[in-house]
Amino acid sequence: MAGNLTHTRSGWGSGRVGPLWELFFRFGPPRWSDYIRSNWAGQRLVISVPYLWLLLFFLVPFLIVLKISFAEFSPLGRPPYEPVLRWLEDGALQIKLEFASYSYLLHEPLYVSAWLYSIKVAAVSTVFCLLVAYPMAYAIARSSPASRNVLLMLVILPFWTSFLLRVYAWIGLLKTDGVINQFLMAIGIIDEPLAMMNTSFAVYIGIVYSYLPFMILPLYSNLEKHDQTLLEAAQDLGAGPIRSFFRITLPLSFPGVVAGSLLVFIPAVGEYVIPTLLGRTDQLMIAGLLSDEFFRNRDWPRASSVAIAMLLLLVVPIMIFQHFQNRELRANKR
């Protein structure tokens, strides 16, 4: 049997040669270790790029913020906190950690209320995004290929406009003399303008509108991969469309539901622009408190502790998201 390996001074190569067993006994087995060793350097170079990116733009800033969160507040200092690490005159390293900022977050009612309100707004917005996005993603996944491209473009189209401009547009729609109130009064549904601005309703509207594509795209990616023969088999066995949806489509789309929900919930918890422009003035979300501590009060340790607490709060959803992503990848490989 003819093979396709040749042996040179540098090792094994490719070409048209004689029987493989003759080459094997004459020159020995192929030196796979040389091949792996020569390619491992390139692999390490490729792998090191994202790790270097995470090191410079995530881990190093995180460690700096973590260090500041344990510092003591110094209102007259520049920067406004005492150093955590200090070299003494005798050459010893002094480490001074303050936990007052973290204790303040747990015992101050304002921060507890902001945490609960942020989680509530993010959770409710995620539910509404899911209710709106699932039918849209299902319709896109079941449409023809030509229509599918157009519909996906319409979903992504809002990203071509500035996020801030889109939020400002909702101010023109929701304010007392805005488009919505004028339209409802013109057709006689209401007699006086509705108070929609600076309410939780306006925050929900803004977040659902802004983050809806982040829910649609993972759902579409999941629904588009479903095997339609499963629905045909269910129909042959007597299952109706509704039963087939709840027994086949919905369970199979659960990874997409989780991925989309986390992509909405995680940034919605720390949303700052939408609550500031559309939200209530008597109830701040946690991102608003962080901004006030940093810029108005200049309490960098407390602001840093808020940022660290937000990160720890979102670690669990991120881990859940990663788990379902890995499981879906393994399922696709099969």
C-alpha cells in the first residue's frame, strides 16, 4: 500500500513514496514530538493575546479598585484616601486595611434600598424582554432565509444610533406634553396627560427597548438550530402545536433563554444612563449611588467598595451564563 510520507534530514514530510512499513523500519517512526513542539509556540502566542488583554484591562484595574476599597477615606487628600501599603522608616512594609466602607454598605438603609431596587428593575426588565423577544426570535427563526436576513438587520438597526440619543428620544415620547400623551388626548382616550416621566415605568420602558436585541439574538441563535423533524414526529404522534411547543421547543430553547436573560440582567443591574434620565428622583439605583460617592462626595474607598460589591453580586449570574454556554457548545459538537 502506497503512503504519502517522506523522510528528510529534518524529519518526516509529505510526498509520494513507497510502502509505509519500509520507511518505518528504515528511518523509525515519525517524530510527532517535533511537530507538536514547533506548533506549541504559535499556540501559546495566540492564547496569550486574550489573557494579556484580560490582565491589563480587567485584572489590574480590579486589583487597584480592590485596594482602594480597603483604604481609609481622607477628604483633604489627593487622592482622597490613605495609602494601604506604606514603607516605614525602618524598611518594614505596613499594610493598613479598613473595612468601614463594606460595613457601611450593609448597614446603611439607602444602599440596601438601592441594591433591592436595582435587582427588582433588572429582574422585571428581563422578564418583559423575554416575553417580547421570544415570539420575535421564534418568528425570525421560522421565516424564509431572505426574510430572516432583513428581520435580523431590523433587530440590529438600533445599534447604528447612539445609545444616548435613543434614550433622549424616549423623553420626547413620555413627557407630559410628549407624543404619546398628545396622541392619547387627541383620540379621546385620556382627558389629562399621564405622568410617565421620572417613574419606574419609564425605566422599564427604556431598559426593555435598549436591551431587547441582547435577548433576541441568543434566542434566535438557539431556535434556528432546532431539528424540525422532532416537531414532525410529535405531530405524527398526535401532539398539537401548543403541546409540541411546551414539550419540545421550549425545553430545547432553555439555554438560549438563560443566555439572553443574563445578557439583559447583568448590565441592567448596573445601568446608570436610563435611570438618571428617565427614572425617579427619590429612588436611585446602585450605579447612581456609586457616581455620587465618587464625584460628589469624593469618597473613593466607599465608591470602590460599591463597585466590588456589584461585581461580586454579578459573579453568580456570570458563572451560570458560562455554564450554559459551555453545555450548549458541547451539545453542538456532538
